[in-house]
Amino acid sequence: MLRLLSFVVFLATWWIASLLAGGAKLPAPPVVLAAAMTEARSGALFLNLGATLARVALAFTLAMTLGSAIGYLMGRVRLANRLGDPWLILLLNLPALVVIVLAYIWAGLTEVAAIAAIAINKLPTAVVTLREGTRALDAALDEMATVFAIPRWRAFRHVILPQLAPYIAAAARSGLSLVWKIVLVAELLGRPNGVGFEIGVAFQLFDIPLLLAYSLSFAAVVLIIEAALVQPFEARLSRWRPRAA
Amino acid sequence: MQLEVDIESKAFENAAGERQDVLAGINFTLSAGEIGVLVGPSGCGKSTVLRILAGLDRDYQGHVAQPAGARIGMVFQEPRLLPWRSVEENVRLAAPQADDAKLAALFTILELNAHRSHFPGELSLGLARRVALARAFAVEPDFLILDEPLASLDEALAARLREQIAILVASRSVMTLLVTHNLDDAVRLGDRLFFLSARPAKILHVETIDAPRAARREADVNEIKAAISRLDLANM
């Protein structure tokens, strides 16, 4: 109910702002909706959203898996941390644009280059978060698992992984928002489809209804994924905790 | 089946880099069916002995011989349960081979039946201690290690739990090592009492109690305690 209200407030603000600014700069909601319907009817909207989503899914999975593994290793093994730390700092501070441009130059304007560039941008934050999580592991529970001779894999699953879960969730949450932002830049610079590409086209043609139609459809998809996947996942992970506010 | 312990010395390096001797000579043997009790002032290194015997600390001078493949069940000073697993899952994780009937019997003795599906965060300390005991017994250990399992419980509950431990130990032939600073617990549960000195700890005195646990009357317990206090171990 409250969410609906805040959506209505958003629409009203938009409409009033468009009346004040003029339809050329900020088209009113029905104009944008019409543009979105046209794109939807031709199928282009879903094709482009689908292409972007596929890139997000691949890059996100790649970065999370690799980043978690590296972060765990760096948290557990001092040598790995020493070796990896300078790379980590470099990657953390490297602007996304540099990675994307270099990836396109070295690997060509290919799908692999785009996905790799997005994954590399997200990777270091996942590593840092998981490294912190691994350092915070409870040694007392490790000892318990050792004394009771719980096999390595079972111990990892039941003792280690639940302790890392909040860190994995945090890395996923912040990583997903990062990927949403970067994927459009990567598409704008070197892909022939996707939301980022369409926004680039709309920008060049100064087609503001089209630009907003794609931006808002994209935002809607992000919200749906957040509500349908990320939040239930987080709720499931923390079900053993006494209820917080 | 027998446990042979001969720890010559054990030292820690503290944060300032200074060497601190913790153990200076702990040797005893323990047979199956026997309860050995380590009694000593707090901070004297009792838990360090247990950590060495549990295989958690290998950095010491000396020798510990355990029967090959002996299964260890341990109750730590804090319960060390997994907060994200239910009581039953906690026990089953340590003891995947335990069958339902045995677990049910164990939960009944420890009065945990009502709490099987609770999470550890929902339990009182006394209950969590009992779950830790259930976990240690569920693995059907050859070697049972109990580190102050009754500390900070009220007297009535400690007495009940002490009885439950006695029942469980009697039900199977197991070497048991109990650490406590409570002489009453030691005399009621132990077959042999090893009195440790302050740091660096060595064994000052071994008290053997011949009367079987079940046959020890209140008067016997008091008599043994009086005899021990006459030894004036604190000033040795």
C-alpha cells in the first residue's frame, strides 16, 4: 500500500515537472508510455532488455563465483593475501571506463570482452567483502568441527558457509547495483543491442521519450528482480536470527 | 583401550613476545570406563591439557598415546553450537551415523525433546549445555572430554545434569576426562582426581576413589572432600 503511494507520488512529481519544464525536455508519462508500447509491440524492447539481462546474469555470476573464491582464499591464507592485495587495490580504483575501453581494444568489440569487462569491475568488491567475512569466521566453531571430525565439505557447508552468507548477500547486493550501472556503459561503447545501446541511439537522435522508455523499463526490471529474488534470498538466509526491526 | 598422557611442557608466546610456561609435567593414564577429573585453580592450564588431548594443539613437548581411530566427543566450556542449525541438526551434523531410536533416548535423558526444532539462540545456557552434551554423546565416543560442563549453572540444575552425565557414562564403556574447579562435582563424578598446581601446571596429587559412583553416599562424599582439603593442596 505504502509502495503504491510512493509510486503515485513519483508519477505526480514527474507529470508536474514535465508541465513546468515543457514536453520537449521532459515528456509527460503518457508520451513515454506510448514510446514504450511502440518498442514493446515491435519486440525491440524485450530483445534489448533480454540482451542486457543475459549480460548482467553472466557477468554477475562470473564475478561472484570468482570473487568469493579469491576472497575466501585471501582471508584464509596469509601468502595469498600478500600476493593479491596490490592487484586488489589496483582493480578497486581502476575506473570502469578504462577497463571497458581496454577490454574492447584487446579482445575486440565482442560479447566476451563486454562480459569480462563488467565482471572485472565487480570482482574486487566481492573479493574485499568475502575476505572480511572469512577473517571474521569463528575459530571456536572450526575447532568444534575438527574435534568431531566433521568431513571437510560438510564442515564448509554447515559451519563456514552460513557464517559467510551475510557477506555473500552484501557482496551480491552491492555487486548487482554496480553491474546494473556498468552494463549500460559497456553496451553504449561496443555492443549492437541492449538497453545501453538503445539509450545511446536515443541520445544521438535526441529522442527523449525513447530514452526514458528504456531507462524506466530497465529500472522496473531491476526493481522486480530485487523484490522477487534478492530480498527473499536474504530473508531465507537470516531466518535463524531472532527477529530484528 | 587406554589413554596415555605424558606432557613434559607447554609454553605460549604472549602478545608481547614473552615465553610463558603453562604446563610443566602432566602424566597419567586413563582406561575405558573410567572418569578422570582434572581439578585446579582457574587459569592453571586445565583447558590447555584438554586442547592437546583433543588434537587441537600439537605444539608441546611430550607424548600422548590415544587408541588409533578413537572417536572423540567433546563439550567445550561454551556450548559452541551452530546458531543457524536447529538443536537436532546440530547433533546430527556431528553424529551422522546416529539412528533415530538412539537419538530419541538421548534427548529423553537430557530432557531435550521439546526443543529439537529450536535454534540455539532460543535456548537458555543450561539448555544449550545439554545440547552440547547430547552432541558429544551422540557420536558414541571412545573418549569423552568435558570442559567445565556444569560451570555457571544453578545448583539444582547442575545436580540434575551431573546425574545425567553419570547415567550416560555408565551406559557405555568410555574414557572420560572432566575438567572442573568444583570439588563437589569432582568427587561425585570422578574415579580418579588429578589435582593440578597453579601455572605452570603439574600434577600435585592423585586421589583414587574406589567406591562405585552410584554407591557414594552424601557422607562418603563429604569424607573424601574433607580428606582432600586436609592435604592443603593450595599451599604445596
